[in-house]
Amino acid sequence: MTEEMVIDLFSETIKIILFLSAPMLLGGLLIGLIIAIFQATTQIQEATLAFVPKIVVVFVIMILTGSWMINSLVQFTNDVFGLIDLIIY
């Protein structure tokens, strides 16, 4: 296995991490922004008002995108296991 292959594998790993975490992070960011605007306009500063909706949105996004995330991880794992032949020989 050459240095170029290791760098490609590392960059592919980072790309998979970003793609799989992006929907949940963006959903949490969007709902957090909406709740922050609501809290600023109503002057309600309750911590659970910001925390609970973010958790709910992240779980809903995980449920909706779960099969895509698992399929992506399985494909990536199969690709990495396919590289074992190149390491051994």
C-alpha cells in the first residue's frame, strides 16, 4: 500500500464523516437558530426550550436518513476490506 493510497483512504474517510454528519448538524443548527430568534423576541430564556427541539430534530433526521447512512457506511467498509488484499501482497 503506497502513501498515495493511504492519503486517498484518509480523504475518503473524512468525506464520509462530513457527508453522514451534515444532515444532523445542519438540522440542529437550523432549529437552534429558529429557537434563538424566538427566545430573543419573546425574552424567554429557558434552557430546555433550546435543547429538547434540537434533540428531537436530530433524531427525526437520523430516522429519515438512517438507511442512507448505513448503506454508505457498509459500502465504505466493503471498500476498505477490499484494500486488505493490497496490504497483504
